[in-house]
Amino acid sequence: MKKIFAVIMLCLLVAGAQAQTEVQQEDKLSRLMSEREQLILEYQYLRQQNSSFWGTQSKKDLLNIIETLKKIINLDSELVAAVKESSLREYAKTAVQTKREGKLTLEDQRNFEKQVSSLKSEVKTLESTLRKKDKELADLKTQVKAGYDIKYGKDKVISVLAVGAFILLMYAVFLQVRLNKASSKARKKKKA
């Protein structure tokens, strides 16, 4: 637990230091730019000074202008160095990030390929299972059809026999009625 806490604190310190460095770099650039603007305003003020006897710039005015221009040049050099440093940091940061992304991309690609191969094998397994189930279904359909044929084949035989028995019953009833009529005619002839 202490180790995890220490690792978390270390990560936070590193992240804080990076953020602070970026803020300091931005502050440095903005400070240098504001100083440069002040020097340019001072230069423009000194250029407008005409304090010599003849209404032109005096030697002292020209020396002040030269001194201000030297300060502007030195400040510009600092600005260029700060911008170079900032761009180098950004380039290094981008390079590290690109390298990380490249590694992550390779890992993602490997994971993707593993998933694809496992899914392909799963599809093959499911296809073979589906073929087995289709074969079982076809066998069951065949069995159902055979059972249907047997059941309705017996039903047909029973129906034919029932119709035959009904016809025989009707014939027997018809014969009985004829016999009764014939015996009643014979009785009537005997009585008469």
C-alpha cells in the first residue's frame, strides 16, 4: 500500500513539474515580449527627442537610442533562445508521444489480430456445430415424416375398415328389413 502511494505521489510530482515548467516557459516568453514592447516604446520616444541647439538630436540622445537598440537586440536574442528551447521541448514531447503511440498501435494491432483469430476459430466451431444441428434436424424431420406416414397409414386402414364395417352393417340392416317384410307377408298369407 505504501509503495502504491509512493508511486502515485511520484507520478503527481512529475506531472506537476512538467506543468510548472510549461507555465514558467510561457511566463518567460510573455515577460520577454512585454519588456521588448517597453523598449520599443522607449526607442520611439528617444527618436522623437530633438534636444540639440539646432533642433536635431544631440549626442546624448543618439547614445541613448544606441543603448536602447542594444537592449532590444539582446532581448531579441533571449527571445529567440527561449522560442528555440520551447520548440525543442515541444518537439521532444511530440517525439516521445509519437513513439508511445507507435508502441500502443503495435500492441493494439497485435491484440486486434489475436481477437480476429480467436473469433475466426469460434466461427468455425459454431459452423461445425450448426452443421451437426442441421443434420440432426434433418434426421428428426425424416423420423417425424416416417411416424406421420405410419400413423396416417394405420388411420387409412382403420378408415377403410370402418367404412367397410359400416357398409356391412347397413347391408345387414337392409337384409333384416327385407327379411322382416318377407316374414310379415308370409304371415299375412298364412292368416289369409
